[in-house]
Amino acid sequence: MSIEAVVWDGVAADVDLSFGCMFTRELDGGLRGGLLHLDQALSGRLTALREDGVFQGEPMETLLIRQPPRGVVARAVMVIGMGDPSAWSVAVTARAVATAVNAAMQLGVGSAAFAPSLLDSGLPPQATAGVAPAMMKAVTRAIDAQARIEALGLAPAPSLRRWVFDVGAAGFAAATVQFQEALSELKAA
């Protein structure tokens, strides 16, 4: 399986299944960045669903959009709840990544992209230190778990062949280095 980091968001992700994350609220006045772009592509329906209590963004709650509107490149989109942003930790994002990998494998997709949407929800960049290695570790553990399930004859071979981390342009270089270092550490272990 290939693991990549690219500069795009959930709307532009050219994959079978694009994942974004959403908190129960934003820290400072509303969505921005890729999450805002996704809500706009959905004509405000993402925030409307949260306001209506249909999808509230509670921890690991999921919303699968199987028929995304024109303008969303991915064949399907899943939003994963992150809970209250004031209670966020790196471990929450790691759980969301594992949830995403498991969902991608269970749905039988070949390619998936994951946008943590942390800065889009108002978390300051310094608060998100250490998230890239935790996400990489969560992906590899979820892949290993699926391989073990397959080895036991309980599931077919995973169809997932391409995993992409959506990274904002401003932090792309630093995030790429962090992902590469984390992958090197995991290979050495």
C-alpha cells in the first residue's frame, strides 16, 4: 500500500473515499479551510446536519455521504466526529484515523484520503504538535490489524491500496518530514 501526503482538501481529493473530521463546535467563530470548503460544496448541509442534531460531531460518530454533489471529486465522503475541541488530544485524532482506515477497508475501497481538519476548527498550530507521527502509527496499526484478520480467514484481502493524508499548503513541508520520520521509526521497530 502507498501512503502519501498531498496538498488538497476533502473536496479536491481524487480518491474513492475522502475523510474529514468535524468537532461539535469550532473554537473561534466557524469553519475555515478545507472543512469550510466541504461545507460550501455541500451547500451548507454539513453544518445544517450538526445544527439539526443529525450529525453532531461526537467522538467517532460518522456521517457517510455516498452521493456527493458535483464539485466533490471523491466518489464518497465520510465525516468523523472529534467531540469538543477543548477536550481534543493527539489520541483523539489517532482514533479518528484508525476509524477511517477501518471504514475504508470495510467498505472495500481502493483509495482513501484523510484530512484531520484541526486548524479548520480553530485549534492553534502549536497545539497540534505530534499529530503526524500519531496518525502514521494509527494507520499502520489499523493496516496490520486488518492483515491479521485476513490471515485468520475472517476477511478477504484488503482492497485499500492508497492512503493519502490531506495537508494544508502552509504546513506541508514540516508535515511531510514528520510523516517520513514516523514511518522510518515504525519500520525500525
